[in-house]
Amino acid sequence: MSRLQRILAVAAALVSALTLLLGLAGGISVPLVIFGVAGLLTVARFFTPVSLWIDGAVAAFGAWALLDGLELFDVEPLWFWLALVACWLFAWLFVERLARAIRAKAMPDALGIVIPVVFGLSLLFAWEVVTRGANVPQVLLPAPSMIWERLTASVPTLTADFVQTFKAVLAGFALGCSAGFVVAILVDRSPFLKRGLLPIGNFVSALPIIGIAPIMVMWFGFDWPSKAAVVVAMTFFPMLVNTVAGLNASSSIERDLMRTYAASYWETLFKLRLPAAAPFIFNALKINSTLALIGAIVAEFFGTPIVGMGFRISTEVGKLNIDLVWAEIAVAAVAGSAFYGVIALIERAVTFWHPSIRGGRT
Amino acid sequence: MHLTSVVSAKGLGLTFKTGDGDVVALSDVNLDINRGEFVSFIGPSGCGKTTFLRVIADLEQPTSGTITVNGTSPADARVNRSYGYVFQAPALLPWRTIDRNVALPLEIMGYSDSAARVKKALELVNLTGFEKKFPWQLSGGMQQRASIARALAFDADLLLMDEPFGALDEIVRDHLNSELLKLWAATGKTIAFVTHSIPEAVYLSTKIVVMSPRPGRVTDVIDSPLPRGERPLEIRETPEFLALAARVRDGLRAGHSYEE
Amino acid sequence: MRGLLEGKTVPVLIVLLAIVLFWYVMAAVMNAPWQTTLNTRAGLTDVPLFEFVAQTYAQDKPVLPAPHQVIGAIWNGLFGAAITAPRSLAFHASITLGATLLGFALGTALGVLLAVIIVHNNASDRSLMPWIIASQTVPILAIAPMVVVGLGAVGVTGLLPKALISMYLSFFPVVVGMVKGLRTPEPIQLDLMRTYNASPLQVFMKLRWPASVPILFASMKVGIAISLIGAVVGELSNSAGGGLGVRLLTGSYNGQTIQIWAALFIAAALAAILVMLVGWGERLANRRMGVRA
């Protein structure tokens, strides 16, 4: 056992014991008693090997017991929170041991996916328990269960908002990325433009472009075209800068090779420089997928017809319906991840030859 | 015997202007490379051997003197696709399989019988069976062979090779050297070969050009007395070989190649 | 002359000049319809072109303000009002700057801390990195109003909510960059440290940390620009709080286009200055550490 594992194991057992002691005096529920006892018994690991799956099982059982015991009191007593701490410690211990086991090849690599999943679930669970148990004001942070309830009850609204916003996202993304790409090729053909336009482009890409949203609303109206315009402005520069970098990525040896074949500019571009630039271009596309979504949503803060994700967020925030806001954000997160994921999958197929896709960790 | 000159340089000079002043890469080079010859250029770094090769290939432009390739200027020769160039690194495109890599010049130059040519080129370098592999799946030696196959695939009588085996270990290098000689016998091309290995230069060539740095110039041109036909690797222990190597070494020493 | 054209400054200046000229032309074009309406209402007909164009450059709420109008508004906003007056752009800029710097400092500290943990503990690496990368796909700025209003409802207002948003935005590039940076030492260098029986702390202080300083600065340049954006967007949800975002919002509600452009330019200038300052720090650090320029 490593030092960290030892500390965690002792702490977990101790806190479980404490929970049990205080709880038995203060009206603890049966499942939590079982959890406390199980936690205390894990000290056996100092005398005989205890499988890491036991730690995981104790943590999982403790989670269920805590959720079950939320209704017992209005104000949760100290031992309740100690139980939460113990549960967290067991989960941590489980993850720590699993990571070590995978590193030592005692467990298959594929199990590695369990670790971030367990971590995510633990966060979610702790969120639920803390917000409900500590009576956190719903306006500050609603419990996940509440958000889920609101989400499932508001599907029509959420869908309408999603469609409205995504019109802007997709149109702006397509237009902005194409424009960036075309200008990059133009800049490549003209060394003068490269020296004159690129520094300005680099400069502008660091600026808060999202600020042009009110101006776009003024020029293009309230509906989604103005939001698409903001997205175009936001996605143009990363695409331009990355494509130019990518076009310069092919090394001089390969370009000399094309010269020995007396290949024309366009032949060299299509056969050598564009494929070599693909990793950079996809990097920009991935960055832009996030920027597009952010741009469309924040642009809607500045005025939009009564539908759209940004609109919904800003108005519901004003009405303090935070659970609906979180529901919108959950939808946005899923949509954003899906968008990013699709691009990443295409990247894998197109740039299969690049070392980062082939072997190294992404 | 009627010798046709493939490359003819007279008083060739190339001076680079750098931030630290002028660098005379080539100075007063007078040299002829004749059809069917295997000419090695040997010398330390900075002696101008790679630069000379690049001038032939129109990858650099001379600042003085003249040079003709196949009777025309290097620029015309390049546009006419008169030579194949093999670089120090394989320079294969990683997103193409080996056969598509070898076919790259054929696509650009518009050859219609590309499949047959690719097959023949890969046979010449003993890479049959590896057509559908990607470059990273091949060892360094095999990648370099693919690069040579690519240079052989199209009709160019002149082959320019810039230290193609420099990055490989000696065992692979020996093997590729004897393969290269067999290939040269089979195709009858004219080969200009840059190296900084004395045994390699002596083993491969019919003519050895010894060069020295500061300024880059030719110190000796040696016609090899070794037989033109089959040269087994064992020839490297014969007295004639060793005498030739000594002569090359003397040439290098005379040009102060061994001094800092 | 040719030497000048081959440098960098002249092409940039020429492109900038071209942009400004284009801007003036577009301003005249886009303001023309309203100006025509104004002139018809005032009974003015047959206004000569030169005068008409001058009129389009002098509107109160133009569709596209002319460059000199924006510069004028910036000048007045910066120097024409006391620094504490609500009209003063310097006042609003300082509010935004405060939130930006605090958020940036917190975000960088958080990012470095997380990176150190991730690099030294394999379980943390496996738990945290996937979520950190996934968080990049969530439109974080969309949470801004919620953070501001939510914290406001429990009594936390002013600088802190905006700084928290900026922190959340700027920690990501720092984490990703630092993890890569702390991992740059090659296996051969780590082996060397092993032969010295160096402790993890010594390896960190003598090898990993110095190796990651260049990447840290590169990440901080991205981080500080993003922090500013976070602060500005945070201000959109709390108009009582002041700041450049508020100027953008009120300008947008009142149709005060010149005000919007002026605020936007100040925000842009602020971003540029901050990035430049970090860049100077980077050059200083690089020189002291012998990094090839």
C-alpha cells in the first residue's frame, strides 16, 4: 500500500467509526449503520488483503444509504456529514487503488474508463446530498434531481430554444470557418498580405469579439442572423491563424521534393500542404465548435425573439428559476460535446496518420 | 568511346549572403559528369557537396560560372523532369500508402501507366508486398528504399542522391549499398551521390570527387580503377580498395578537411 | 523602399490604412438612408455629396459610427470626466480590470495547482483530465448570468462573482498547458534525476517547473484575454455593478451606438495591453532561462 492509500484507509475507517458512534446516539438509519460497520471493518486490510472492489462497494452502498437517509432530518446532524466524508474517502481509495492496479498491469487497461466515471458520479452524488441535506438555497445551486425533474417537464421549451440557437451556431460556424480558410489561402499566395494581415489577425483573435453582439443586432435584426454574424466573427480568426500555421507545417524537404517534380502551386497545395495542414485545421474546427456555441448563446443575451437558449437563460435567471437555467445548460453541454465529438471522430478518420492520433495520448 | 556529358559545370560559384557575412559555399568548380557514371562527392560539412547537388537540381541558383544539365539550364532540366532526387530523409507523405507515395511523381507528371511503373520500381528496391503499408509501419531502411523507388518510377536518366543512407546503421547501409549497385547495373542511369563515408564512396563509384570547405571547392577528381561490374562487399578488404581509400583520405587532408 | 516593404511594419500599416479607409466608406454608405430621411424631414433637398457625407459622419446614433466619432467618444470617456464619474470610461475600465486580474490570478493558481496534482498522482490524472477536457465543450459563458444572480441572491455581489467566472474560464488553458509543460522533461532527463536519488519535490523544482515556464506564459496569454471576456460577460447580468460590459449593455438598450463602439474599443485595448504585459514577462523569463528566441 502506498502512503496515500494508507492515510486514506485509516481516515476512512476512523470516520466510519465516528459516524457509527455519534449516529447510534442520534437516530441513525439502518442502512447507514450497516455502512458504518462495513467501513469500520475495512481495517482488516492491515492484516489480510482486501480487494479494491470492496472499497468500491462500500462507497456505493454508502452513497445509496446517504440518499436514503436524506429525509430523516430537516437539518442534517454532524454524523450525517461524517458519513458523507467517509463515503467520499472510500470512493477515493477505490479509484486510487484501481489506478495503481492498472499501472501495475494487475487489471486490464479497459477498466481505466471506470475512474473518470466514478469521479463524475461521486461529484454528482455529493452535489445532490449537499444541496438537499444542507438546504442550499435553490436560487444558488439546485440539486441534480430537481434539475432533472425540470428538464423532463420542459422538453418542448428546451427543444424550441435549441433549434433557434443552433440555426445561428451551424450557419455561423460554416460561414466563419470557410471564410477563414479561404482568406488563409489568399494570405498564403501573397507574402505581402501575410506580413500585413497576419499580425492584425493574431491581435484581433485575442480581443473580446463577443462584444460586437449588440452591433450585430443593430445591423442584422433581432433574429438568428445577427447571432450567426457574431459566430462568424468569432470563428474566423482561429480558423485563419491555424490554417496559415498548418500550411507552413510541411517541412522544406517535402517542398523541395515537389519542386523537383516541377509541380504547380495548386498541385503542391492539394497533394502536400493541405493534407499536412489537416491536424491544424481540425484543431481550429474543434476550438470553433465551442466558440460557436458560446457566441450564439451570449449574443442572445443582447436581444432575441422570445426563443433561444441565451434568451431563456437570461430571462429565467432574472426570474430566479435556476433549475430551468441549469436544464438549458445541461442541454447546451450535451449539444456542445456532441458537436465537438463529431468533429473529433472526423478528425480521427482524416488525420489517421498523425502521431498524436496513431499512438500517443490525445 | 563517345562520352556524353550529362552535367557540365565551368567555374561554378555560389556565395550565400547570411546575417554573419558572406559564406562561399562553392568556388570555381569545374566538373563533368558523363552518362552512365556513378560519381560520389565526398567531404566534410560545409564543403559544398550538397550545395552542388542542389544547384544541379535547380533548388539553388549559382552566383557565378555556368552549369548545364542534359545540355540545358538546370531550370529547364527541372521543368523537363530530367532527374530524380533522393533526400537525406525519406520525405514520404504519411497519409499515403507506399504504392501511392511511389506514384506521387507519376500523378504530377501525368503518366498513364502508373500502376505498372510502381510495381517495377518496388521490385527494383525489393519492397514488393509492402504496397499497402503506411510509411510509419516500415523501418528507416525500408522507408529510404521506398524513397529511392519513387525516384526511379519516372523516366529520368539522372539520379541525384544526397546522403540517402546517412541516418541508417552500418549493417543496413552495407546491404543497401550493394542493392544500389545492382540497381545501377540494371537501369543504367547516371548517379550523382553525396556522402561523407570514405568506404561508401570508394565502394560505389566509378569516379570520386573530393571536396573541401572554406571555401567549398574540388580538391581531387579520382577515376576509380576498381572493376565496373559486380562488386561484392568483400572487395572492401582488397589492397586496391584500400589504396584508393588512402588516396581519398590524402585528398581530404590536403584540403584541410581534418582541421577545425 | 523595397527594404521597407519587405519588413513587417509597413505592410501592417498599409493594411490598417486600407481598413480605416474601408470603414469610412462603409460608414457613409450605411448611414446614408437615415441621413436621407433626416434631410427630407428637415426639408433639405439637393444636398451636395461632400456635405452629405460629412453629415453621415456626424449623426447622433449612427448605424456605423465613423472612426473619428469613436475616437472622440473614447477621448471624452477617458479624459473628459472625473475618474469616479459614471460617465467615465476609465472608471468602467478599472472595474472590469479589477475583476479580470483577480479572476486571472485565481484561475492561474488553480490551474497550476491542478496541473501539479495531475502530473504527480495517476488516479487524479485519470479522474480529472477527461472532465477538464469535457468541460471545454460546455458553453461556460452561458453560466455567467446564473453565477452573478445566484451569488447576488445570497449577498455576494460586486467583484467576486465576475472574478469567479473569469477564474473558471482562465484555469482551463493553464491546466492543459501546465500538464503538458510539467511532462516535457524527456525520459532521459528523468533517469538522470533518478541516478541522483532526487526526491519528487527536487525533481519538480529543478526539472519540471523550469521546463514548463515557457508553456505557462503562453497559456497565461490566452488566459488573461479570456479572463477579460469573462468579466465583461459577467457584467452583462448586473447593470448596477458598472464595468465595460454594462456600458455595452446600456448602449445596446438605448441605441447609443457610439457608446457601444467606444466601450468595445477600450475593452479591446485593455485586452491588448494585458496580453502585451504577459508577453513582456514571457520574454524576460525566456531570456533568463536561455530559451532560443
